[in-house]
Amino acid sequence: MPIHKQPKLIIFDFDGTLADTFPWFVNVFDELADKFDFKRLDRANLGTVREMSAYQLIMYHHVPLLNLPAIVKHARVLMRRDIANITLFSGMNEVLHRLAKSDVILAIATTNTHANVVRILTDENAALIDHFECGSSLFGKARKLRKLLAAANVTAGGAILIGDEIRDAEASAQAGIPFGAVAWGYNSLQSLLTQGPQETFMCVEDLARKLLPHTAGAI
């Protein structure tokens, strides 16, 4: 169901939504697997892997749940190591500036670290973001979303979470926030559509067109 009014608060997931980190994820998965003793990435069936929720991915690759916090922590370290090779999606810089010029409040909720996020965004783009909630656990984003609602003094119905994963959709449902699914991230759009998103974004430029319906136009 498309959104019909401009949200007051736009919350972005980061990895796979703003930043093009899926190629990096594929590259470091085996490094993490070898270090923490779980199955290497099933590259032969990558399309199937992209249909899986985070929990299904963990089960499929026999990731030890007790080691999950350590795995996430080490993944953040590896991203810091490789961060010079990670960028925002093409066109995202312009979209963020367009959104920032409107009356909406911009926020980011992510499992990534604040330092990694700012480094990839650049200081200029980071200054456009009103609120950050970084470093959440893999399945702890709903709590971060509620904190952002309180910080922005916006009701759940006046916000939207833009994300690329099934767990983003699940977190938004837990927090009562409408969910917008992007077609360019970790999970396939087909898998995200099973979650009943309130909006879909087929390309980066759709973010400004659909989130600012009363001022839409060329970016």
C-alpha cells in the first residue's frame, strides 16, 4: 500500500540501503566462517541465499548462535579495515541532500558502528542526519526504532523505516512503524514483498519521488 502523505521521520537502515555493502559481505563471509567455524557462503546458490531471512541464513550456514555477538563485532572490525572500498549507492548523495532540504527528520538505525557509518557517509552527508542509533544487536533494531521515535517526538504512524532486509521489516512491525522496501539491497525484493511493505522503492531516485510526494521532481 503506497504512502499517501509525507512522513515526519524517515529512518534509514544503512548497510544495503544507503551503502553498497553486499559485495563486501560476500567477500568477508568466508573469512568469518573460517574464524568462527561455520559453513562458508553458498555462492553457487546466492540467489536462494538472498531469499533467506537473517535467521534462516544463520541456520543454513550452521552459525553458532552463542558466537553471534562476537561474529558481528568482528565483522565491524573487518568493515573498518576495508572501508576505503565501500561507498554509498550511486545517486544517494543527491537524494539525502534533497530530503534534508524538506521538513522531514532524517535518522539512521543500524547494527553498524557510528564511526563506520560516518566514514562511509562522509562528514558532509552525516551532518544531514538528525539522529543516529548505531551498534544494535542483529535482532535488536526494534528497540532502536522506538528510541528514534522518542528522540524525534514523532508517533510511529508519522515515521517510515526504509530497509533492504526481512529483519528490517520485522523490526518495523514490532515498533509499529510503516516499512519501505528497497530493491537494491541484501534481500531480494520478492522476499521483502512477502512482508507486506507499505511502500517499495525500485531505484534510488524513487526515495525522493515517493517520500516527498508534494515536491517530487527531477533530482
